[in-house]
Amino acid sequence: MPDVLLDRILTQAWALSPSVALRPEPFGALAYHFGNRKLTFLKRPELVQVVRVLAEHPDVRSALVAAGVPESQHAAYGAALRGLARTDMIRPREQELAS
Amino acid sequence: MTPTELKTQDDSESAEDMVAEDLIEEVSIDGMCGVY
């Protein structure tokens, strides 16, 4: 991922979509979207924690730090979050507030 | 039901090797009625 795209998502405010339920699993969690019926495995507990606390932080980077994700892994987590955004599992905060 | 590519946490895995596919996996629920 080009750094500009990574920097963009890391500095934006995001939140879990209100249509998504997280089911805890030994490997992390299952995320199910009741609107589009998409199902995604979140394969690390740290990613589950990031998704859970996204709405409590002003941007993604601070959520990653709060969840204990090392800075060296922020690019991978940013790419994963972009993947979750593509299926509406997470939404930009202003969009979440407007819906 | 478990992720098909699930790897155990490995201390030897370097951060530089981590990619999005290590963190998420999208699956289709078509035909899974009654399975989960």
C-alpha cells in the first residue's frame, strides 16, 4: 500500500458499523454484517481490540497504539482495516454518525 | 469453523512479513445455512 493511503486511514476517525456483530472466537472473532451478509474472520485478538475501540479514538493510529499494536505492524493493520471498510464492516466516523 | 489460513502466533514471525491476509479473511456464507 502506498504510504499516502496508509497515512490517510491512520489519521481518520473510523468506527465499527452498527450493522456488524462480533462473535468472539479462540483465534480472534467473526464479524457478521446483517445488511450485506458478509462474514469476515478477524484472525488476531489485537485486531478485534482495534475494531472494538475504533469509535473511542480520534484516529486509527491512536486506536492501534491503545490496542498494543507495534508501529512496525501499522501498515498491515491499516491494509486490513481498508479491507474491512470495503465490505462496510467499519465506516468513517462521520458516515456512521449520519446513518 | 476456523479460518483456512489461520496461523498460530509465532514469535519468530517478523512484523515486516505481516500482511492484511494474516489479519482478516473474507468468507462466503452461501450454502452455509445450518452450519453456523
